[in-house]
Amino acid sequence: MASSRDTGAARPGMTWPQMLALAFGVIYLLVGIVGFFITGFGDFFGNENATPPAHEDDMLLFFMINPMHNVVHILIGAVGIALSRTLAGARTYGWLLAVGYGAAFVYGLIAVGEDWDFLNLNAADNVLHIATAIVGLVIALGPVRNAVDHRGTRV
């Protein structure tokens, strides 16, 4: 007989930052895996602006990708899944997202359209990167209610 603990995606007692870190981890891991079905493994750092162009048609929805970009997504996803186990881990993941994707946003502002853009970024990637950095800040800094509910217990 399965207990109620065996059902549901989130473990009992998970805080919302942990659940958000887990969700982002799973999403980024899946995006990285799906990305390899689009790009394959050739020309690992190629981009659409290189001469000759590489990965010019390799898009996942509105986002340009290449194999290196896929690896980054897989690593970000795996770290999110691993760190979501504790609130402290989820907070750390939030800071990693905030700093890492904040830096990726700045890099993207400079690199989009350049031959040396090893992540093959476009404007849509920049929007996603700044949004992910903001989500990272929310995970890292968002309040968590620590109050214990004593309703239904005898005193």
C-alpha cells in the first residue's frame, strides 16, 4: 500500500523556493536534452554569424542554440535538481541563477551578432536570461513562512 508521501512531484515539507528550483532544474535539463536532438554534436561552439555559418537554423522555439549551449542548460538543470533538496541549497541555486544568468545577459548584449559568440545567442535569449536572473533573485531572497501550525494538537 502506497503512503501519501509517495504521491506528487514535490516532497512533503518542500518550500516554494525548493519547488521553484526543482521546476527550473527540470525545465533546463529537458531543454538541454531536447536541444541535442536539434543541433546534434557537431561544431560544438558554432554560431550563425561565423564564416561559414554553423547552427544558423538551430532554434528551439525562438532561441538560438548550439551543442555548447545545450551542455550549459543540462548542467544548470542538474544543479537545480540537486540543490532543490534543501532550502539552503535552493537559495544557493537562486544566487547561481541570478549571477550566472545576469552575466549571460551582459555577455549577450555584447555578443549577439558577433563571430565569436560561442553560445550562439540572439535577442530572445537575452530576454530569457534576464528573466531567469530575476527568478534566481526571487528564489534566493523570497520570504518563507517558518511558523509551525499547531491547530488540531493538544496542548
